[in-house]
Amino acid sequence: MIKKQNTPLILLLLLAAFLSSCVSNKKFIYLQDKGHTKIDSAGLMPVKPYAYKLQAGDILYITLTTEDEKLNRIFVPPTTTPMNIMGQGVAGTMLYYIGFTIDNKGVIELPFLGKLHLTNKTMDEAKEVIEIELKKYFKNYFLQIKLADFKFSILGFVNRPGQYFFNQNKVSILEAISQAGELNNLAKRYELQLYRQYPDGVKMHVLDLTDRNIISSPYWYIQPNDVLYVVPLNKRAIGDLSSLQSSFGVIAPLLSTLLMVLNTYILVNNLK
């Protein structure tokens, strides 16, 4: 039978055990091997091919170089303009005006070439469609086509929520999160909500960033207009758990000393 004198000691031990185990590191560590990670004989993890398909509302930056300098200037603005704009961090502003937008019918209208249907096509396929029309007028030309407005939004329990623009064609989800200053200590890294736009609507996908197998999933690379909502841990009502653990790390030596004093006191009383 437990003596009443031992009650404070037992309560303190239970409190220490609770504080030290209230949060598992497994909830915070990215890309853990949970036993089903696919790795080939060379030690490589397969990655889904990234091939974004154009949608209504996408903005394309197109440059055309031909032997006709007048046509080059009419077809697109000077090629240095977007580079200067992007360098100033306002890529999502001016490119709206100088790029070519795919309308709600999936059609883009280009000077001299007319209207072309580009939705549900990859960038390479869209370039081929444009080149078919160019070959009707030119023997020698150089065509370059890029997605001008690659933006990604992140909301919720992240250090710097907002909308971010990328000057590259392919961005992993961890690279995107790093742009937002990392997820904060209350973020639920194993149940992130990704809202992705499809031709027929928007679909939500739940992602587990603590599972290494996400590298082989269709969501390892983000797509233009993706929205990531970071939900909080279920225990957020008791405060910042990481701060709680840090505080416990400070007071642990004090608790240990107190436990030793109480234990000595109880032993002395039991000997009487």
C-alpha cells in the first residue's frame, strides 16, 4: 500500500513524465522512413515526372526572334523587361500586362498567329502548337515560351504566410515552405492541406511531410496557383508545446534536486 508520505513524490514523478513526453519528435521531423519508402538498387527514390498542364488564367511570356526586327518588336516587349521586373521582386505585377493570358475558353491570342487553344497542354506541347503556325510564315525563327506567373500561397501556422512567386519551372513543396520561413512550432506537419486547381475545379489533398514517401507522390512538386493551408496541432489550447518543453529543460535540474530532498525527507520519516 502506498503511504501518504509518498504522494508528493509520485505526483512529481507523474508531472515530470508528462512534461517530458507531451510532444513526440516524430511529429516534427521531415521525411522520416516509415518503413514503406521506395528506393531502387542505386539508392535513389523515384520522383513523379513534373509536367504542368496549362489552365485558363495562366499567363505566358513568349519571345519570338525572326529576321524581321519590326515583327520581333510587335510580337513581344523587349526580352530584358521581364528580367528587370523579376529582379525587383514584382513578377506578379507587370507580367500581367506584358504576358499573354489564356482566357476562360482555353484560348490565347497572339499577334499575326491568331487564336490558339493551349489548355490541358504541357509547355512543350504548347510550344509545338505555336510552332505549327509559325512555320506557315517563317523558315528561320527562335521561339521561347515560359510560364510568367508561377505563384504559390501558404496560410495558417507558418512563420511568414502569404503569396510567393518563383522564377523557375519546378519547385518542391519543401522549397516552397522554406520561402515562407518554415512552419512554426504549432504546425501539424503530418496533415497539411493542399488545395490544387484542376480544369473542373479545386481538390484538397492531405499531405504528410514527416513521411519520406511524399518524394514519390504527385505532390512533391507544387504547381502554379497551389494553396497550402497549415493546420495546428490538436494540443494548441495548452500553449506553445515547444516552449513548454524548453521550459521543462530549464526547470528539470531544479525538479531533480527537489525530488532528492523530498525522497530524503520521506526516508527519514519512515525510519522513525
